[in-house]
Amino acid sequence: MTALAYIRTQSRETALWYGGLGLLTMSVVRNLALPPAYLWLVAREIDNIGVRSLVVAVTAALFTGMVLALQSAVNMARFGAENYVGPVVALSILRELGPVLTAILVGGKVASGITAELGSMKVTEQIDAMRAIGVNYVKRLIVPRLLAALIVFPVVTVLADGVGLVGGMLISVFDRNVDGYLYWNTISYWVVMRDFLTGVIKSVVFGALVTLIGCYNGLATEGGTEGLGRSTTATVVQVAMGVIISDFFLTKLLLFLFW
Amino acid sequence: MASPPLVELSDVRKSFATHEVLRGVSLALAKGTTLAVMGGSGAGKTVLLRIVDGLVQPDSGRVSLFGTRIERLREEQILPLRRRAGFVFQGAALFDSLSVFENIAFPLREHSAMSLGEITDRVHRFLSLVGLPGTDDLLPAELSGGMRKRVGIARALVTEPEVVFFDEPTAGLDPTNARLVAELIAELRKGVCDTAIVVTHDIEFAELVADQMAILHQGRFADIGTPAEMHRSENPDVRKFLAGELRAS
């Protein structure tokens, strides 16, 4: 295949993917208000996604907070600013690392699971069976997962934020001999509610994004079990890329709106 | 006055990439009729059946289900019509995480206000009808191919639909199971559902269950008629198909 043909094929596939994701998003929005509500499915998905993601998110946040504190303390000591480790850790975690890392780790795990489940249903015609029975598959399979993600992602992100700050404190106090009271005092002085809410808003958007990517790749699965493997792998990569790229635009937008 | 057809197709065309599968198919299915759509592998029989139920959109032509044009309706708009029909998939397409009981109860739980007792009674009645009493708690993975097909049939019929679409109901079954399924479908015509489209390549089976036969060849119906008329047909494609000599395009 020549370079030109490769670029043409890739461009076409990318355009189709974005188009398909956009159409699915529109379909989900259209179905949000339609009956039935399937609230028991939303509750089940909250349980599924929350339980699946909690340990991963909290562990990553703890060590991220610790690393951040360690790096900041060592380097800020050179300027005599070691006492300001708290705000640096807090701002980094609350505004960026909390929502982004949670979305990449939890999102990758949750979305690949969704892709595998829906993809398997697709290749075995279970989704067609649902349609033939007269069940709205978008409403039954996708909307509950999306609603659950919109609730779980912010909650897990807030938990990860808290654990990350505690991780930073552990290193500051026990490794760098920064006073614990000073650590929290400088955080409460320099960090405002806006910093916290920025991260929470990002986590809501990331939750929607990763769930829709997972669902779309599952529904678009073709080619039996081999295709299912390809879709699941693609989901992990696309979730990471999607979160990182959309984070830039979200940051720009939130700074424009709230700064 | 004769009642309007439950299913009507007019000049339906469908292509996948550059391959034109259906090249202008027309048919009308009246109430009380079982139509067997026959043809070789890859002739487009399953695509035709999926178009009839609105699972696949045609490229052009008109498709009516219960008197409503569905070819350009959105998924949500077709759902109420699909609830009046049953669809039996070639591979049964059972929900693999649900038990036999839950699979058959699924349409009732979704679309009816029946109590658990009523659902249980109805599911057991249909499990007995398909010859599988006592299999409630088994998972699809624990069933044989013939049992899966019969559970698929029970699931499609449990809502007592006005028309049923069968996609290759005997494909992949041993002769005994194929005979059982054929007798079951023939039996259903006398009771639960008297109108159906059965896609098959099995001539003997089609003669047993259908009162109309249509042979799909090169994207069009070569001929439509009663089994007796088909056997008398002068159409060379029909004669070749019945003799087992017709090759797919």
C-alpha cells in the first residue's frame, strides 16, 4: 500500500469513526427522556463501574500525590519554598491529575469492559435479538451505562483527589519534615472552590466520553472474536487519547469561562 | 373484502459494498399464510428477512409491516411494530447470561404488565410447547443446538405475535432435531401463530410447513407459488433449484 493510499484509508476510517460516535451520541441524547427509565439498570451499573474502579483509582492517586510531593519538595527546597508543597500538590491533583488519571485508568478499564460485553453481544446477534423483540437497545444498554458513569466518575475523582492530597501530606510530613498543619493551611489558603470544581466538571465530561467510546466500539464490532479483540484494544488507546486531547480543550474552555 | 397483507415488499434493493444482494424483490404476505423463502447460500434470504423486520434498511423500494411503511423509520419508531412480530434467528441468539426461563420471559418482562405468576405460567406453557419442560435454570451454553433453536422459537412466540419470521430454523441440526423443529412449526400454524415467513434451503422442510414457496435467485424471486405449483413450474431456475443444480450468482 502506498503512503497516499494508507493516508486515504486512515482518513476515511477516522471520519467514519467520529461520524458514528456523533450519531450514537445524538441517539443517546434523543433516548434519554424516553420511557422506560431502567433505573434498576443504572443502579446496577453504578455498582459495577464503582466497584471495578475504586481500587485502581485510589491506588494511582495515592502514589501520584506522593510522587508529586517528593518532586516538588526536592526542587522547591532549592528556592526555599518547601513549605508551599501543599498548594502545588493540591492544584496539580485537583485541576489536572485527579480527573485525568482517573479517567485514563478507570475509563480504560470500564470502557474496554463495555466494549467486550457489547461487542460479544453484537457478534452473537444478541443485540439484533433485543431489537427484534422490540426493545430499544440504546435505552437499555447504553443510557444506563452513561448515566452511571456520569455519577461514578465525579465521585471516584473526588475520592482520588482526597487520597492524592493525603499521599502528598504523608511524604511532606514524614519524608520532608514539613509541618502537617502548614501543609493543610497553605492548601486551604491558596486553593479555591473553583480549582476543585474545574476537576469535577472535567471528570463528568471524561465519564461521558469514555463510556460513549466504549459503547460505540462495542456496537461497531465486526469480524467475530478477532474483531472483538481489535475493538477492545482500540478502546483502551482511544480512551487514553480522547481524555488527553479533550483535556486540553476543556482546560482552555474552563479557563476562559471561570478565570 | 380481503384483509391487507401483514408484510409487503415492493421493488426492494440492497447492496453491501459493491455486491448487490437484492435486485428488486416484491412480495405480499396475507394473514394465515406461511411463505417459505428458498434459495442457495448467499442468495440474500436472511437479508430479506431482516429487511422485513426493519433490522436492516433497504437501499431503495418500499417495505410495509402491518400496513406501516418502515423503510425510513427511525429505530424507536419501528419498535412498536416489531413487538407484534416474532423473529427466530439462525443461531437462536439467546442472551447468554440469562437462563432459559429468563430468556423466554424477557419479552414479557419488557412489554407486559404481567405478574411473576402469570409470566411463570406463560413461560412454562411455551417450554412445554417446544418440548423442553424442566429446563428453566439451564444456561444457553448448557443446551444442544436443537434445544437452543427451540428456546429461540419459544422466546419469539411467547408474546403470541401476529407474524413470525424464521431464519433457517433447521440449519445445522441433525435429521431428528430438524424433523422435530419442522413438526413444531407446522403445529404452531394450527394454534399460536398462523402467519409466517420461513427462510430455508431445505425443500422437504419447506413443503412440510409452507403453503407458499418463493425461490430467490440472483437477487430476485425466480417464482412464487404453492408447493404443487412450484413442482409444475417451467421456470428453469426453479427446476434447477428443486433438482439441486442451481448455483448462487
